[in-house]
Amino acid sequence: MIDIAGNIERVLSRIECAARKAGTDASEIKIVAITKTHPAEVLIEAYRAGLKCFGENKVQEAEAKFARLKNIAPDIDIERHFVGHLQTNKINKALKLFDLIQSVDSFKLGSGISKRAKLEGREVDILLQVNTSAEDSKFGVAPDKAVDLITELAQLPHLRIRGLMTIGAFLPEAEMTRPCFAKLRHLSEQIKKLNLPKVKMEILSMGMTNDFEVAIEEGANMVRIGTAIFGPRE
Ligand SMILES: *Cc1c(COP(=O)(O)O)cnc(C)c1O
């Protein structure tokens, strides 16, 4: 059995330490608990232990999980983030399921979301995913294309761009990932100065189980944590 409540406590105290080191307030750092591959029951346990925000990376899996959640725990009210690669043919479903899409990395995807949001008469919160590690296998816009893309996305009337997201390079030591996070923070500061309409650089989503402390030291105010809370995935 995995001690989810205990794991959450340990993650919280690690966040406290990192925040202290960074001179920031730990209470301003939001945990997105990543429940991919884990069942709804596990999510409920984390919710009862105090977490309110959850992330999934596959639309289909999330759809089934959230339906089951509604069935077995209709009282719980969570914030839901999408953190995976979103295919344009899944936009409609994703907008029904999620409060924030963290992984917008192309104009095509952004305009698809905006179009759908228009039909539904609402605005959708998104983050721009940036590929700070320059690893081919990863999604995200290249850092040197990010300003152009965000300037284009800012024209879309039904998007609210709330910040940036990145996945750090997978390196043997967390410390080696620091330049990725520093790059995202610089980019966010650069974009802030442009004062683009509908663009607010209020969220810096960076840091996972292996590197969230370094990310916090570099200014993350949203960390996406799976393994440290729920144990290893199959
Ligand atoms: C799986 C995943 C995470 C969480 O990873 P852990 O290493 O298990 O903490 C965070 N962000 C994204 C985008 C993911 O796909």
C-alpha cells in the first residue's frame, strides 16, 4: 500500500524548504497531482488528504476516470488540468473535461480551442508549452519561437493565456535541469514586458518529481507531481 497522505506531507515539506531557499512563499506554489495511469480511488485519497488540483495527460483516460469519480464520489470538487499532447480532434472533449490546458504549443491547436470556446460562449485558460530542453522527443514550442507564437495566440478572442509550462530535460541530476527552468522564467519576464492583450504571465508550471525543488528555486509557482505522491507507474 502506498501512503498517499504521508507522501503528500513529505512533498509539502520539500516544497517549503525549496521555497525558503528561493525566498518565496510556499503557499503560493500550487501542486498539480498527476494521476495518469492511476484509478479514481487514488485521486479521491489525495483529495481527502488535501489536494484540490489534478492533472491528466490523455483525454480518453481522463474522461473515464472523471466519469467514475462522479459516480463514486459526487461530492468532490476538483480543478482539472490537461498536461499531455492534445490532438485537434480531441479538443471538444478536452474542453468539457478540463479547466486549464497546459500544453498549447501551436497556433493550429490554439485556434482550434478558441473556435470551440466561441461556440460554447466562453473563454478557455491555457498555458503555452515551451520545449526548453531541445530534446526532439518532446512537445512544446522552441524558446526562440515562443514570443512570435504567443503574439499570434493573443489575437484569439476566446483564449486566456495564463502563463508558461515546460518539462525539464531528463538528466541524471536535477541540478542539470536548472537552465531549462531559468530559460522559462526569462521567457515569461520577456513576454510580460510586451503587455499583450489577454496574456497574463501569472503561472510558471515547471518541476516534476525529480526536479521540482530546482524548479521552485528558479521561480515555479506550479509543480506537477505524480510519482512522489502516488508511487511509480506501471
Ligand atoms: C507524468 C507527468 C508529470 C509527473 O511526473 P512525475 O515524474 O511522476 O512526477 C508531470 N508533467 C507531465 C506533463 C507529465 O506527463
